[in-house]
Amino acid sequence: MANKAETRAYIKNFVHHIETQFEKHVKVIQKDPEQNGIVEQKHQHLLNVTQALLFSIRFASFFLVFCSLNAAYLQLHSHSILATYFTF
């Protein structure tokens, strides 16, 4: 998908595929704005960690991709590391 304008066509194709593949009727497609807010907060946190990594090691913005990948890795694995040490 190149832009948001194509979303409607993709949804129509998806609904048509579900109805023909599984012989079921799609009644409702729900949009959950609360979930979007949570995702936006996670993206903002990821960008903040990336900027902190760039600032702390004094790299140029050329290394933004590498720092963002490392920030994503740290964010995903920090919860699992804490969970192994602290069992409730």
C-alpha cells in the first residue's frame, strides 16, 4: 500500500476474500482508537530511546537506523528479562 487512499480498496478486497474463502458474512469492521493511542505512545517511546542512544554515543544521524533497531531490541527484550528475575 503506497498511501492511505488505497485503504478502502484493500479492505473491500479483504472482506471479499473472507466471504468467498470461508463462506461467512463480515458484519462489522471495528476501528479501535484506544489501541491507536497505545501504539502511538510505544512509537514515541521508541523514538525517544533512539535519540538517547544517538546522543549518548555521539553518533551522527547517519546511524539512526542502527540505533532504532537497537532501541527496538532493547524495548522488546527488557520486559522479558525483568520477568525472569521478578516472578509474581
